[in-house]
Amino acid sequence: MAPRVQAFVALLATTALLSALAPAFIAAGSEARAPPTAFGRFAAAQRVVPPQVKASQPFVGAAGIAAFMAVGAALARQALTVRRLRLAGKEIPRNKELAYALMCAVFGIGKTTAFKICVDCGIDPHKTVSTLSEDEELRLAEELGKYTLENPLRRMYKANCTTLLEIKHRRGIRMSKGLPVRWQRSKTNNRNARKLNPFRV
């Protein structure tokens, strides 16, 4: 059974349980009495029973309804949370908007690509991931299959940098030395290049 159907069934079961138990809650509230209290030197012989305390029926009914509705909502949220979305071998955050979640989770997808994928699939880029239907998830998976992402893209980057070094290109040589390759100054302000470039070849 699909998770959304399970959530709906759980909500219906909770509503039925609420309608069955609400009269019992109301009756229990109307029959509530405070226990008798004993005081003074004649406690064993004399007990004073305070006046009967009655709970308001609307209040008890509303409290029962609110409690059961909270339980139903929690079950529905749990059913939605259990179902995970994996695209391109990565777990997609379920509490973010679709375009932003793709940018955060998948290596090789930026802002432009994320919005283009959403438009090509016919899905609102600002739609929350947890509200996607199964058909929309299948369309997303099919669309992402057209792109080079994650580990294949990393291997392609590595192969390109290695090729530059093998053919003795200026960029490959400067990468191997840990120097910037796009005509930046190298006397100062080249900390990132010294840190990243040697590992690219």
C-alpha cells in the first residue's frame, strides 16, 4: 500500500476511534467527583463531602477531539517521513523546496540546472519535496538520468585535469605545482589554489 494511502487510512481510523470514544470522555467528565476529604479531630467519625464537581461537556469533548486529531496528524506525518526520495544515488532532503534540495544534495546540479530540470518535468521548483507524488518522482528520476552527475562527473573532472598534465599544457603544469591557472596573481592570495590544485592531477 502506498504511504499516502496508509496515511489516509490511519486518519480515517483515528476519526472513527474519535467518534466512538468521544461519548465516553463526555460521560466520564460529567461524572467526575472529587474524593471526600477528612479533617479535624473527628476525622474517623465525620467526613465532609465537597460539592459535586462537574466538568464542562463541551470542554471535555473539544479536548478529546483535539487529542485524537493530533494523533492522526502525527501518524500522517510519520507515514510521509518514512518514504524517502533518492535521486542519482543521493538522499534528497524532504523539508526543502525541490530546486534548492537538488542543488544541496546532488553534485553537478546548480541553480540553472535545477530550475531547468523542474521546468522540463513540469513541476513547480518551489514545491516541497515531501509533497511530491510518485509520478513526479519518476519523472524527476528519468530527467536526471540524462545528466552526468555525482561520481561519473567527478571521474570526468579528474580525467580532464590528468590529460592537461600529460600533454604538458600550461594549466596542467600549474595545477601540479599548486598554482592558479586562470591568470590570477600568485605572489599572494593563492591559498585555495595551493590547497586544491595538486589533488586535481
